[in-house]
Amino acid sequence: MFANTYHPPGTAPATLVPLGDVQPVVTLLEYDAASLEERRLERVEDLAVSRGNGKMRWIDIDGLADVDVLNKLGEQFGLHPLALEDVLHAPQRPKVEEFEHHFFIVAQIPFSDGQGKVTFEQVSLFFGKDFLISIQENPESDVFEPVRLRLRTGRGFARTRGHDYLAYALLDCVVDHFFPVLEALGERIELLEDELLDRPTRESLVQLHEIKRTLLQVRRNIWPVRELFTTLSRDESGLVTHETTIFLRDCHDHTIRLMDVIENYRDLTASMMDIYLSAVGMRTNEVMRVLTVVSTIFIPLTFIVGLYGMNFEFMPGLKSPWGFTVCVVGMVLLAAGMLAIFRHKKWI
């Protein structure tokens, strides 16, 4: 769950190593308030043709198996080599880095399989004054279709704002994707809590530990996002406008809400562990109480049997034809009397 990729020790900085086996697909969206053009590019060099036409440009790349694409992007847009290395060195901790002419942002998109297992897909963003580049490893993990739909239909502010607003819109999609994942986790926690109260098992304990590990992983990928939005909101380079800052603060509030939900779930899972331990302790006490009652009942019976098992010739009832019957009936009555006393005292 917490595995991370890394280069062999001693590898030179800014070394680009292909990630995955999906060949890059480059899609260009050029738009302004009046029009939008969306097309797939066969070569990265074709991006230079439209540069400087005054339109907003969103360059979307899915697939990281060809490092030449990143190298050419770096040359065209002046992207820092260390930032390009981080794109291929997934998963990275969510962060934002400011360079001379652009920002570099890393975020993690959560996905739930419906069975409680959560996986993450890294998305990397570069945005400057006249471009925005989004990069993902797996095209099937794309969550930006709502933003494309708003651009195509001209709804909202997407077509009338700059690349900083587009970066906000993409990050907002990432943050909003945490809510259904946490909702699914919450439902799983409720079911597990009922199960722990009714019939705690070893499988329940295993599920509880899996949920706690998942919450830790989700927390690790949402906690740094708060700092990310704070850094963007306080930008003094001019790449982030005051109008976009207001939206970034709203997204920052969403991350705080997510953190509150995560902390509530973590507290709940901690209390569920106490419930499990208490339930197991109560079950053990019930078993020990029954065993104690049984042992207590058999103590006098064992005494009687042991007494009459001594090899003495003269003992009461040995010569009587009713001796055995009287002894057994007496032992049964003694056991029944002790049970009646235990029930009267509510020990059983």
C-alpha cells in the first residue's frame, strides 16, 4: 500500500525513466470566450504552431511510457528538469513548486473499487501565463471530463478566465473526488461497527485494520493539499489573479472539511478497536463464568464420589440395595440446589 518507486542510489538528478507502458496521448484544447478547438496531436512539436495566438491552451497528456514527449515539452515551455523527473517518479507527495515562469503542482486522485480498497493516481500540472499542462499515467483514471464539458458548453467561468482558474478547476475535481471515497469508507465503518457489536470475529479485526490503514493513506494524500492551496493563494508572481484566489480559498475549505471527516473516522475506528476488545473480553468472561459454575457444582460431587471410592469395609450404605440410588439422587439434588442458588444470586 505504501510502496514508492525510486531510482537506484547514485542516479544523476533529473534522470527521466519511463513509467508504465501506456504511450502518451497528447490532446490540445484552445479556447477563448467565443470559441473552443479540441484536437489530438501526433507530435509535440505541433504545439509551437499555435503558441502566441492569444487563446488559452490546455495540453492534456495521458501516458508516461515515452520520456521524449516530456523532454520536448520541457524544451518548449521551459519546464524545470527536476519537476519533469517528479512527474515520472510517482507517487509523489502532493505539493506545489514555484519556478521562474511557471508553477508545478502534484496531487493524488483517489479511486474506490466499491469494496473498501482505495488506490491513487498521480496528476501533475504545469501552468504559466500562456499554458497549462496536465499529465497522468493512466487515461482510464481521468476525472477532468466535467471541466472539459464546461469548456465545450461555455458554462461557468472557465472560458473567460486564465490558466490559473483552469488549474483551480482541475484541482477542485481532484479534491471533490475524495468525498465519495470517504462516503464509501463511512458506510463500511458503520457496517463493521454493527458487526463488532453483534458478533466480533477475527475477520472483523482484519477489516478494521485495513480501514485504519486506508484512512492513513487518504490522510497522507489530502493533508499537504491544504498547504498547496495556501501557497497558491499567497502567490506574488502574478500568475494567480485575485479573482482566482477567492476560488482557491473555497477549495482550501473543502480540504479542511475532508480532514475533519478523516479525523472523525479515525477516532471512530479507534473506539471500534475498544469495542472489539471489550466484546472479546466479555465473551471470555461469559465462558469463564460458565466454566466456573460447572467446576463449582462438581466440587462437592467429586468429594462424594472420592469419599465413597475409599477401600474401607464399613461405610454407610455400602451393604444397602438402595445405597447407590440414594447417593446418585442426593448428588443430583445437590447439583440442582447449587444451580438454584446461583440463579437466585444472578451469577448465571
